[in-house]
Amino acid sequence: MAIHVRRGDILDGDPWSYSSWASKYVPDEFFRAFVAGVEGPVIAFSDTPAAVEHLRQGCARVVLAHELLDHGALTPAERDLLELLLMAGCAQVGAPSHSAFSRAAAMIGQCRIVALPSALPADRRLAAYDALLDRVIAAPGSFFAPGDLAQSVSYAAGHAAGAGRGAELVDALAGQRALLERFPFLYRELAVLAWTVGRRKKAHGLAQQGLEAPLMRNRDKPQCRQVVLVTQNEAKDGKAGRDGLDAAFLDMVFTGRAAEGPIMPALAYRLLRKGGRAASALALPPELLPALAQPSPDRDKGTILPLWALRVDWSEFVREAGPQRELLLWPEFWRKLAPWADDLARIEAALAKGDQPPLSDKDAHWLGFCASVLRLHGRLNRALAILHWLDAARPGQMLTCKRLADVCFAAGNDKAGRRWLKAALELAPDHPLLLLSAGLRAAGAQDAARAASHLQAAAAAWPELGLTATLGRAIGREMQADPAAGAGLRITQSS
């Protein structure tokens, strides 16, 4: 048996230590839980032998790989190779989920990687989380180094929210300014945790400090921006605060990783349930919310709406490869359709026979949504059959026309796609997201003038909507526009 205690530059080196690395670092508590569940000696491999000395206090079964080799007679390359072969011969290796060294050992030999902490038995994993949270709060000086404490907070924060101890952890660390400035991702962890437990003022202050911290990495800023956005607009009165929140929400939902974390799904449910400009723009029928909403993973923290449900009808706005892949893979295709799977099968079987089953307004809502899921996952013929039937039974629906356009574009039938998109625009000429979609389609056809015209119309329809400028910049990068057309796009972005 073995463990791989990964530390190195991600904890102590700059600039890597400024951010969190939960997939590469594992706190001691989880290693000890792994050791407790196996028999016999456990060889510990590490780039920092002193950290293993700290870990194995009171655990005599842990043996340092460093002690098994004559390091004085070996070059670093020889040592690494021998350690790799030694690890490959172990039965199991408890390691971080993204440990390249242990994965290489598994490819060479027959060792099985036990990804920590996720692969631990539930009871031992929970006990280890509790022990880690206790140590972070009560004994922060007991960690091997400040970097170990900082990385451990990322684990402890998520557990604290579900264990009802979030406020306790925030109070224990929020005042440790030197630690937070040295490891600025902690501002993000504590701000989100404070927001989750209802400490809105504290959350806003921590998030603002995080955005102002000179060492804060860009990858850690989005959730701080989310906290500032939500807390600022919650403090505003009236329509201006609501509209500002709606506009910023849409920009984050469709911009890269800006919507990661627990805040946006909770906000999505709130905004879609109450109605408003964001709900109107997304056009997700409120009747679908009960089927799509989920309990918050944080204990007793209400309901969330998974963001994929908002993106499926506007997937052309998701421009980056990572979020596009996540939209396809999470949740899986069948899970997206699960609430209506049986009824969908019945309707599709009837349509395949040439029947025209009765259609209620309620059925039209979920059938249109399912058609968008089918289109997203490449089931274009199935999507077209449903949408053509819906259009015949309920003509004059903007979203049906837009969905038909999306299927046609996905099938490479751009002429039909433009025809259906034009029909949708005739039904809703001032719909901001529809205008943005038309702008993207025009840019894809290298029609810069028409793209600029649609972007200008979208900006006029909703001047506060930052998504217009975001997509305008994307269009400017992606299309080969002539100078005059490029100038038109730049005007749109600054309007």
C-alpha cells in the first residue's frame, strides 16, 4: 500500500500558491483515513519528506520511500524512476485525483489509485472532514506550513456549509488578514461561505477585499464578483436594482467560468421564479421549474436551478470549449430528459405513426424544451419532428421558431435556419437574446454589417445588458471582418 503526498510548488511556490488546488493536494486527515482502512506498512512518496514526517506522527505504519533508497548514490532522475517503479508495485495508492506521478505508476504496474478524499468509504470520509474542520478552526498552527492550512480551508469550507458550521469557520479566519493576503483564494472561499450562511455584509466585505488583493489570480475572481453583484443589488431598492442584477446575471451565465460555484444556481431559481427581465429574456416556461429545480446541496439552503437548463436554448452563447463540453456531458443526455422520458416516448411513437396526439399548453412547454435537448445532443430528426408538430399545432411562437432555426443551423441547412430565425424576429423584434443570437449567426456567415446591426438593436433593447458587449468582442475575434464592419462592431460594444 502507498500514499502520494503531493505538495511542492503548488503550496509554497509563486504564483501557484496564490490559488487553490483541491485536485492536487490532499490534507493529512484523508491520508490518515486511507491508512486506517488498510493493513500492513504504507509507503509514503512525497516531494517534501518533512511533510510526511509531520503526517506520520502517531502512525508508525507509514514508511517514507525516501528511507528505502540510498539517495546519496542516486541522481534525481534515478531516484524518481526507482520511486515510480516502487509505487507501481503497490496494491493501492491513496493519492490526489490529479496526481500525474501516481497515474504513471498505475500505467506501468498494477496498482489501483484511490482518489482522495472522494474514494474513501462514506463514514471515514465524513469523519475525516469533521476532523479537518475542527483542526482548521481550533488549531490552525498545527499544519505543516501555512500553505497546507490555506489549501485545507478549501476542503473545510465546503464541508462547513453542509455541517451547519459555516459562520464558525468564517469568524475563525476572516480576521487573519496576513494569511488571506498571502493566499488570496481564501477570500473567495470565505466570501461564498459567508453568503451561503446568510452573512451578507461579511460576504460583501470579503469578496471586495479579494478583488482588491494584489496577488489574486483571475481564476479565483468570478465568485467574488458574484458575491459583490448579489449583495450590492440586494441592497438597492426598486426596479434599478432588479434590472441591474438581471443583466449582470445573464452576462455571467454565458461568459466562460464566470458562473461557477453555488451562488448562480441559487440566484437562477430566484430570478426565474419571480419573473423579471432575465426570466423574460431566457423564455424558460415557469411551468418547467418544478421539474428542473433541485434542492441546494448545502443543508437547509433552499432550491437551485441548474444552469444547463438556462443555456440549452441559447447554447450558441457558450463560446468556450470547456463550458461547451460541460453543457453536453453534465448532466448526461438521458438525465436532461428524465422528468418527461415516458411521455416523450409516447408522443414520439404517435408522431412516427403519423398520428396527431392532443396537445395542451402544459405539454407544449416541456416538449419544446425536450426538442432543444435533443438538438443539443445531435438528435436532429427527432427534434425536427417535435418542433414541426408544435409549430403546426401552436403557430406564431417565437421560441418554437428559434428552436427550429437552431436545428436547421446544426444540420448545416443555413438557408432554412435564417428563414426560421427571421420568423422568430418578426414575432419578437425587440427580444435582446434573440437579437444577439441573430448577430452570432450573421457573424458565422461572415455578414459583418448584419451582425453589427443586430448587436446595435440588442444594445438598444436592453442597454444595461453586458452580454451584448461580451458577445460583440467574441464576434470581433472570431470573424474575419473588413475594417468598416469591424468599426461597426466596435461602436456596438461601446454603445
